[in-house]
Amino acid sequence: MAAELESSLEDLQVELVAGGGGVFDVSCDGRLVYSKHQTGQFPSLDDVVRSL
């Protein structure tokens, strides 16, 4: 997903941080924009882009 985000949005630098226990969070500028833990679903690329 990192490569897809970088190619979809200009001037975006993506960093993947390994987590555990099924956690998948997306943060932008230190702000949580998507949390699999909160939604119960793994996000699609569109979910992440809309959250930004």
C-alpha cells in the first residue's frame, strides 16, 4: 500500500512501521487518520486517501 499511496499522491513520503496484534494505523503529520482497530476493517487505498 505504501507504493500505491506514493504514486497516487504527489509530495507524499510513506513510512511503514511494523506493528503487532493485527494493528494497522495510518497517521499523517502525527495525526491518526485511519485505525483498523477502531473500524474493524483493513482499509482500501481509497479509504486511506479519503482520510488524508
